[in-house]
Amino acid sequence: MPKPIERISFYDQIARNKRNSIFLIIAIFAVFILLAYVIGLIYSDSFFLILIAGIIISILYVLIGYYNSDKIALASVSAVPADRSQFSQYYNIVEGLTLASGLPMPQLYVMQNSEINAFATGRDPKKSVVCVTTGALEKLSKQELEGVLSHELSHIANYDIRFMTLVAVLVGMIAIISEIFLRSLWFRGNDREGKGNVALMIIGIVLAILAPIVVMLVQLAISRKREYAADASAVKFTRSPTGLKNALIKIKNEHVPAEDAKRINKAVAPLFISDPFKRKISGLLQTHPPIEKRIEILDRM
């Protein structure tokens, strides 16, 4: 007798992935504190003046990108505002979902691409944008398109752009601290300013090399958790996993023309509902969870 399928509550799935995301960002912050503490033991306070300058530059760079994230993302894929008369179903679905979820109406855009895909961006629900490919509008049924758009609206409702910006700031600061420390070793001279011994210096070098790699992997893990959370929130919005599940099945099975993949900037690829390049890379290096796993979880909701 076949074993009964263990059902998953979308509320539990949302809560679990949010908890995991918070735990992972705490892990990044812990790495940041540890790295700064060890370097502080090795160097004098003068080093921290340079460090603070680097951190400020990092924060300003990320924040400028954050406040212009919608413009940057849309320009990079040559998206245009969706004409209401031409894409009435697109508008009707989003309007229905925003009414049901209590979200403000986002700006709607379309990008010319035969691949089934979509993304959302913007710093908060009041300044949000949803963009879909022409392939998604042509190939998906109304229920499937509703599932995809629910997923994107979930990213907006969950403040994922803001959350991932915070992660990017921390990761950027760790990368800058590590870079400044490693480069400073060439100009350190005869260790007159050093406070620590050789063992401490070795620990500092190892941390400076490994910390950016570790936090980058954690950043990717957070990105995957936010995708799982958006899938579960989409089910909460529509009260059915069927539309999103069937859309993901179509995405998994479609063949993407090389020329369409080339039109998308790799920097904005993590925003999409699925990796537009369909890269075959290690699970730890993926920005999105495996589509097969997402379909499996949706099938159990």
C-alpha cells in the first residue's frame, strides 16, 4: 500500500523560511563581527579609519542601487510599460490579487522575450514594479499566469528587495574589510604597528580569505529561502498551488533560445521567478531552488 503524501501547510512553510532567512542573516552579521574583531586585535585604530571609509562607500553604493532598483532592472531588460488595452488579462489578474491581498497596485511592465519568466522589484509595496515576459503572457493559461503573478506579488508583500539589500550591504562590507586587510599586508612593513602574534595574523588572513566566500554562499541560501517563501505566499494569495505548480512545470520543460537568454543581464537574473539562463551549477551556488523541489513542495500543499 503506497505511503500517504505528507501534506504541508503554506503557513508553516512561510514561517519556516522566514525563520531560516533571519537565522542566516544573523550568521552573516556574526561573521562580520568576528572578522572586524580579529583585525582590530591585529591593527591599530588608524586602520579602522580606512575601514570605516570603505564601509561608507559600500553602503552608499548599495543604497543608490536600492533606491533605483526598479529603473536599473527595467532598463537592463528593455522592459516597457504594459498597455492596458493590449494586456487586459494581465491587469485584471494583478488587480484581483492586490484587492485580495491588500497590496497597492504595482506598475506593470512587459519585456520582449519568448521565455516564460517574470520578476518584481521596488523598495516597498508603494514603489513596486512587476514585469513579465511576452512568453509568459502567450504560453501560460490564466490560472498559471495568476500563480506566477502571485509569486511576484509575494516578493513585494514580504519586502524581499529590502531584505536582500540589507544582506547585500553586510556581504559588501565583509568583502571590503577583507580586501582592505589583505592589501594592507603588502604595506605593513616590519610589524611595528601589529598588536598580535604570528598565529593571530594567520587567523586574520584565513578569515579574510574565507569570510567573503562563506557569506556569499549564505547570501545565495537566503535567496533560495525567499523563493520558497514566495511560492508558499502565492498559494496563500490564490488558495491553490495548482496554477503556480503548472507554470513551473512549463518553465522546467521549455527550451530557451540562446538569443533570448543573452538579452538578460546576469546581475538581475536573481530577481526572476526562475533562473533565465537555466544554468547547471552546484546547489550551493544557485540563486533559485531546484524547480523539481519547488514543484514537489507545491504538490504537497
